Amino acid sequence: MSDTPRIALPVVLVGPMGAGKSRVGQRLAASVGAPFVDTDLRIVERYGPIEEIFDREGEEYFRIVEREVVGEALREEAVISLGGGAVLHDDTRDDLAGLPVVWLQVSASAVAPRLTGGNRPLLADGGVERWSAILDARRPLYESVADFSIDTSRRSVARIVDDITAHFGGTR
């Protein structure tokens, strides 16, 4: 008998920048023996750094590219981390219906140190205040797609993974 918990795949992680989607996703994937897909990393592999896409082509073009990559990823049996703005696209929200979706929440005070020194084009001007405004605008979308939400502000990654696995019926 395997010690690896079993959960239905894909499992999708959504949430704002700095919520821990990549770290939690990597650990969750390892825990359940599944591949991990970070859609932002896929975009970088195919099209170059996200901040350069924004500078060169603009946000509208980036969202088209993001939608293409997300649409592909959601058909894989994997743990999938979506970029913070992926939920802005109607088709992505439609695709998420019926899939297990986890909204990783985080407080502004906890996210501030996580965002320093990053290359996040939407935060270039405004820092945590800009982050808060983006979150406020996207909160209804995260709420609408999520089956489960968990606050990552003060929890260990291991605890978060255990909670997600337990919620989605992970059995050993």
C-alpha cells in the first residue's frame, strides 16, 4: 500500500501575487505524486520574461498568451498554479467550473516581505497598496471559482498541503 495521498487531478491553485501558489503547488504535487505546472513559468519558457512581455506587447497581449497556456494546463492531470490574473478571463473561469480549485489567501502585512525585489509588472508602481487594490478587484473572481480557501499568511507550507489534501479527500 502506498503512503502517497490520492486526490482527484487536476487541482488548481489561484490567488494574488505572493500568496505562495508556486511553493504550495510544488509541495502539494510532490505529496500526491503528481506533476506540478506553474503557468507563469510556462509563459516564460515560451515567450520570455513576463515583465518583458508587458513592456513589449502590453497587458492585453499577455492575457491572450496566458489564456492559451492556462487552457492547455487545465487539461493535464497535475497540480496547477495559475498566475494571479488568470481568473480575469471568462473562458478560464468557465474551465475551472467542476475542477477542485483552492484559493490561497494572504494578508497585506504577510505579503509585503514576499514581494520585495520581485519583477512583477503590475506592482512596479505602488507596492503593497497596488497589490491590495488588485486583490480587491479580483476577490469576487477568486471567490466565484474556489471550492476551498486557505490563508497562507502564518501557516507552514506543510500544514497548508495537509489541509488541502484532507479537504479533497486524500486517502493513503
